[in-house]
Amino acid sequence: MPKYSKEVLTKIAQIETICGTDVGRNIQPLVDAARGGILGAARSLAEHPLPHVAIVTGFFLPHNNPPAAETDGIVGCAQLAAGLNKLGIPVRIVTGSPCLAAVKSAVFAAGVSTEITFDVVPVSESQENPSAITSLLKLWESMKQPVSHIISIERPGPGDDGIIRNMRGQDITAHTAPLHLLFNSLINSQKITSIGIGDGGNEIGMGNIPKQIIRESIRHGEKIACSTTCDYLIVCGVSNWGANCLLAALSLLRPEWQSEIIAVLNPTLELKILETIVYQGLAVDGVTGLASLSVDNLPWEFHARILNTVTQLLMT
């Protein structure tokens, strides 16, 4: 097992702190409960001999007018896919049918090859008899280079009652493909490592955090707390940041990857992805519901500052 310098570990801890910047959700208790998640997730990727990553994303907003995918998660997915792609790590994208167009446009805007595979699960998939999920897992395991990691970014999951809810506590189960079942199927799996990235308590992976913490910290927490667990959880102020900070941590653990990763951790690229999905009418801000160049009611410039802070830390 590789040993890392104190400087590298300190920088990753600093990245985790930046990633966990609270933007008004009172997530600090969740960030504290998940501390160490970025290092664990990054090490699992950096130390794997043949990584093959499936990225799960897409949060559909059925109550929006008009209904659309939200910008958070999708942008981070595209940048993560682009970064891993540059490193020669095979990537496939997993989403539900309502979010496919937005996710595809984002990934292609990031410069990822159009040959990338999209695994799409319909919202009609039965939670009791999930044939598409079962087939997908069998496919991943049968490949010449099997899937080694599954990473969920801003993907909602169910509470203890089986209902999937948005941050307002509204039931969105009927509009959300049950991709959390992929994670449920991998509990105690020795073959596929699962990573969850979220920012509000209702996302896949938040089952790692004691329910009491989410109930006491997050508005509607008693209703929205996701019960789905993962091997490593990253809690962040905005989920897109978690994807970027995971890449940043990878660049510290594997210095030979740093130049390729820093090229992707680029606010200009991030803006291009955001502009593409917003101007095509495929995604909206998840907080305001507006087709604007913002994520979680924070303007693009705010996200650019966070990203620049991370990259400056990498280069010092």
C-alpha cells in the first residue's frame, strides 16, 4: 500500500474543507460526519490496477415549470468524466431516462468522446423486480475490464419509507429511476467500490450518516434523509464541487496525472458545460427553477472562485 507524504494528506484535508463550504443549508454536521471521504474515495481509484468507472447522475425536477434536470451533478459528472477520460480510465455514464438529454449534452460539451457508453434506466423500472438494474450489473461484471467503481453525483435516493423526495420534501419517486438499487446490490461487494457525492441529505450515499444528524441539521431532514449507503461518502456545499475535488485529490495521490487533471479543473470548461445545457433548455437551477447560468442559486462566478481556490492549492 503506497505511503503518502504529510504534505499530500494535508492538502487533501484542505480540499475537503473547501469542498464542504456551507452555502446556507447547515451542512457542516454532515460534512464532519463524512470527513475522510475524499481521501478514501481518491485512494480507492488511485491504487486500483485497472479502474473502470460508472458515474451516476441526473436529478429530475418534475414540479418545475417546465420540468427539467437540475444543473448540479450533471456539470460535475461531465468534468469528472473528462478528467478520467484524459487519464485513459474507461468511463460510462448512468442516468434515468428523463435526464439523458441533459447528461449527454454536458458530457459531450466537456470534450468526452462521443463513443462513451450511456447506461439508461427507465423511470418505469420496478423497485420490486428491477430487471434493468440486474442486467446492468451482470453486464458490468462480464466485461473484459469490469466496472471497478460506481460514483453517484447529486442523485436522489429513498428514505426509510422507500419514497424519494426533493429538498422540499416533495415525492418524486414516480419520476426517478431507482438507480439507488445499484448501490443496494453492491453492499459488501468486493468487486465494485461505491462512492456517493451529495450536498443536502437526500442523495445516494447519505445513508452513511446517522439519521439524527440529518433530521436535526437539514430542513425537512426527517422526511428526505436518504437511506442508501456507499463505501465512501463526500458531502459538499454543492455536489459539482465534490466531483472536482475528487479529481483534485487524485492529482495529489498520482502526481503524474496532475497536468491532465488541472486542464479539466478549468472554470472556462465548467462554464461551457453549464451554458450548453442551459441554453439548450435541458437543465435549470435546482433551487430557483430558472434556466440561468447558476447552480443552487449561486452564480457561475462563485463556483469559478471555488474551483480556482482548489487548483491554486494544487500548484503551491
